Amino acid sequence: MPERHPDHDLIQGEWTERSLVEKLLEPVEKPPPRPWKVVAAVGFVLTLAWLYAIFVTFTKGLGTWGINQPVLWGFDIVHFVWWIGIGHAGTLISAILVLMRQNWRDSLNRITEAMTLFAVLCAATYPLIHMGRAQHFYWILPYPTHMALWPQYKSPLSWDVLAIFTYLTISTLFLYLGLIPDLALLRERSQGWRKKLYGWLSLGWTGSALHWRRYRAAYVLLAGLATPVVISVHSVVSMDFAYGVVPGWHLTLFPPFFAAGAIYSGFAMALTLLIPLRKWYRLEGVITERHLDWMGKVTLASGLGVAYTYLLEIFIAWYSAEPAEWAQQLWRMTGPYAPYYWAMMLINVVLLQTLWFPRFRRNVAWLFVFSILANVGMWLERFVIVVISLSHDFLPGNFHLYSPTWVDWTLFLGTLGFFLFGLAVLIRLFPPSPWRRCCTSTTSLGSTREAPCCTGTWPTLTRRRSF
Amino acid sequence: MEAVKVLTEEEARKAQPKEEKRVSFYPPWPQGEHAWAMTVDLARCVGCGLCVLACQVENNIPVVGKEEVGKGREMHWIRLDRYFAEEGVFHQPVMCQHCEKAPCEAVCPVAATEHSPEGLNLMVYNRCVGTKYCSANCPYKARRFNFFPYAEAFIGQGDPRRAKESPLALLMNPEVTVRSRGVMEKCTYCVQRIELARAEAAREGRRIRTGEVVTACQEVCPGQAIHFGDLLDPEDPIHAHREEGRHYVLLEEVNTWPRTTYLAHLKNPNPRLRKEGGHA
């Protein structure tokens, strides 16, 4: 019996290479299933509502939001941080897991990278529209002006701009680079405008060994470049808070705390998306329960980092003997927002522990429920950090509660809609898993070492095309 | 952390001026010709709120209406904090403290709030993009944000487009600009009055005289609780205020080095009344 690769059964079921590719291209080539139509329609309607809420914000002013004098950052920054965090699973799967040769990522990376792209796009809208004079947003960008004025680099907001643009660039490149072989395959298989689109996007890919070699080098290089981004983006975002003097923000602990929270919420969102997706598109053989199990483990590991920080935050507030810090901690635990705080603790500290047990981790239904809960928990965490901290700072005369308006809620639901709509469109244009990488992981093909998939060529791709 | 300090007469007499422990990573600002500062004597403050009103008139501060105030969006540059204690009610006017190490200045991504060599924490309305980070990071929450086009709406009687033709524009102080929607504003130490005094002094070829610059809040204060002065002028009475034992800095632990400082409230209870168990 030949020695088996540890990843021998990453893909389950009886597949030939052709049947697997047919399966993976199904979302693009076959008419979409009914749930797709529902998701796309809901997403589209919410996107329109979102645009209307932005229109109201721009024409009437930020007064239409619920923000007030102490709580000047409300839902806008809560959701900015929330979306940025969600994006992190994609980058982690693209970058770090490639470098660590975790081949199970191959079934997941496309969809999580797409998730990253849309999450970052959603996140990036918030800092833009939350400006009082959004028409001057470009003043934050470093560009040479006639007044020789540059952004003020002591401010973490100007670091944010750089971090987010880097993040957006790298996630887009990753998604695109990974797509090229698939685009070439689709080019060969499609007609009309699709053929033109894929042909143009696939950059003349023919699947030659030389192409593959360059492709792999570029991929690993990009992974190496993106690895620091996984850690740095949310660390920089956390500095918006850690840099401030507000009790509840002023913690050197924040960068690792935010990075862990980002990966936690990112994996939770990836699970929320993947579980229905694999069911609707019958991809259980490609995104197996082992994949979900591993994702559960990563969620647990990063979630434990978050839970640890929650407990340490309480300790530090007490140990610092700083009255304002301790008052803030008590305000969180016993004040009017206490239910939010305790719900966050329940989800991110207590319910998280279920993932220690394989019984729960392999229970797809529980994993789905928990992944949604974890994102609610991470939303609550950002609410606790942004809103609750600001509502209770130093002088009692300033304390004021926050209540969001319909515009705030529409802006949030709108980004959710845009996110779903964007992903729905993307899945109709690009296959949800890279066919070639999945081919190398199949059991049924593993024994046939001479199979074309292992040489990285595909019969229909050997013709060289010119554009 | 004690926002309002209350001392008995005896304690006040015994108290020594606190030595300032000033530690910062940042180099000091370049020093100009003056170093403006303010003291607020809480023992002289009766909490009448005239300073709030005078500031509003002087600086064209919009009236935002009941509903907006209920939402916590009042625009007053001075607010009067009240503290209810056993000894009674204490008032404390709080305005921008013009910190030398201002948390607001460090966080503005577009450098819209800057430090002047004379110690003023300047707000450049034209440069402000309205990220509101400065206010979030202000421990005194002395900054105010234009959530709506308040000024234009007021002058134009509800319609900003009519602002230019409205006679209400004549209500405005021509020395002070009105602020547009989406920018931050705050106490300027009546910078227009400083500049007026500077122009006058330059015309007459002299330095600004001691006590020549009087802020609007100082001018109306019936108890003369507010004093505005120049730390580089040896004759300015502000030195006497700052060397008193009652002198203290609001939220000193945040290490902001404010230029606006306070003199503690004095209580002078009658010991016989106290003995009889009545309220002081």
C-alpha cells in the first residue's frame, strides 16, 4: 500500500477530476438554487435602503444619527471595527495557512477571501460617512497640496487609512491571483460576454508548467507580504482606542486583543456563510465536516484570547487603582448597559467553551448557531468598547446614554445587505472553491499519480490563446 | 480624582501650592510673546450661568432647541457642572482647558486643531473634516459638534439657503465666524479679543497691557470668579491665583497640563450650628 499523504481525504466522496470540476463550477454555470435568489433579493433591497440612509446622512447631517456629545462615535465606529474584524479570516486563511502548508484551506480560501473583500469595503464606508464634512475626506490622504499640508501622523486615524488601504489592496490581489486558473478554465467553457470577461481577466493563462511555477512563487510571496497585515490591521484599528485617554480605551493590551477578536469574528462569519453554502450547493464533499471542525478549533483558539482579555481588563481596571477606570468597569457590569456586557460575556466566554468538545464542534447545527452568536458577541464587544466607554468617562456632568436612530440601523442592515448581495453576485461569476487545488486533495485521485491534475495541467487549457 | 475641591478656611490657609510634576515625551511648544491662562475661583462662583450666556452671544453660538439639548447636543462652549454634596451644591464652569499637552491635538488626522505659541488650543474650522475624534478624546468633553447646519438655519429662520438675506445676520458678532455643519468648535479664550488687543497695542507701539484682554465670560461674571491673564506678564494677578494653596488642576491625573485652572471652593461652616446637629 502506498504511503498516504496526511491530507489524503480532505475532499470526501467518489470524485473523478472532471466530476469535481463540474461540481465546483456549478454555481457559475448552472442556474442558481432558490436560496441564492432570496439572498440576492434581500441583499439588493437592503443595499438600496443603505444608499438611501447615506443620502439622508449627507443631505441632512450627522444629527440624523443617534450620536451625541459624549458618545460621538456610535454605531458608525462599532460597525467599522466589526466589519474590519470579520475580514480577517480571509487574510489569515490566505496568508498564514499557506505559509504553514495547511492544505485544508484550499476548500475555503476563495469564499473567505471574497468575504474579506466585501467586509473591508463595508467597513471602509463607515469612516467615510461618519465625517462631518465627508466631501473633504481626501484631506486624510497623504497627497501634496498647494498649502504643503500633510495628514497629522500622530493621529491613529491617519494610520488607519494606510492600514485599510493596504488591507484592501492585498485582499483584492489575493482573491484575484487565486482566481486566475479558474478564470482560464471558465474562459474555455463559456460563451459570449462571459468568455470575453473571463478571457480578459485570466491574463492569457494557459496552465503551462512555467505559469504554474510563477503563479506559486507569486502566491507564496504575496502570502508572506500579507502575513503581517493579518496582525497589523486590527492592531492599528485598536490604537484608535488604546491611544485615547478615555477610561476603557486606554489599554496597551488592545492590539493583541483586537487581533484575536478579529480572527475570532472572521472565522465565525466564515462559518455562518459556509454552512448554508455547502448545503445549498451540495458541496459537503468539498467543505467537509473536518474543515468545519478545524475552523471550530481556530475559532476556539482566537476566542480564548478574547475571553482572556475580558478577564484581564477587569483585573487591570481594579489593579490600576484608577477611579475612572474602575468606575467604567462597574458601569459596564452594573450600569444601564449591563445586559449588553453580560450577553457578551455569556457568548464569548461561556458558550465559547463548548468548542473544546468534538461533539459540539462536529455538530454542524450548533456550529452554525454558535457562529452567529459569536458575531453577535463580537458586535456587543465593540458596542461595549466604543459606546459604553464614551458614555461614562471622567466628569459626571458629561455622562450621557446613546440610542441609535433608524438611520443608524439602516446603515448597519444596509452594509449587511451589500455584503450578502456582493457575495451572491461574486459566486455567480467565480467558482466558490479553486478547482485545481481541490483536485490535488481528492482521495479518489490520490492514487492515480499520473493523473493530469497532479501535473497541474488541464486538457482544455493546453491551447495557447492570444488576446 | 476630585472635580470640585472643597476646603475649609483653615485648610485653605494651611494648604501649600502644589508643585507641578510635569512629565511628557514631547518637547515643549515654542513660546510666543504671551502665555495666556485662566483661573476660575470656585469660591466666587454662584452658578448663575451668565458666563454661558455671554459666551454664547460673543461667539455666535447657535441655539439648538429643546429636542437637541435633550439628546445631549447643546452647543455652549461653557457648561456649568453641578455637584450635589452633603455640604451643599457646588458649581463648576467647565470650558476648553487649553491643555499644553492636549489629547485632542494629537488625534486629529488633518491637523485641524493646533497649538499656538501663546498656549491657545486653536480650532481651524476650515480644515476640520469632522471625525469627532478630538471630542471623544477630550477628558473634559469641552468640544461641541455641529450636527446640523445650526448657524445657517438660525440666520435663515430654519432655511439655510435664506441665511444671506436674513436680517438675523445682524445679531451675529462680526468678529467671530459662524461654523458650518460637520465641524467641531469650542472655547477659543475669545481669541478675537486677544487679536483686537494685539492690533490696538501694535498701533500704539506697546505691549498688551496687564488685564487688557478680558474674555466675555470674565466680563460678565458677577462674582469675578473668572480671571484671564498672561503668565509671562509678572504683574498679572494670575500669578497670585496660581500660587494660592487652593489652586488645582481639573483631572490632573490625565496629564494634560491645562492652562485653565481652578481655585478650590471654600466652605466656612459655623461650628456651633454643626454641634447642634443641624444642616450646615
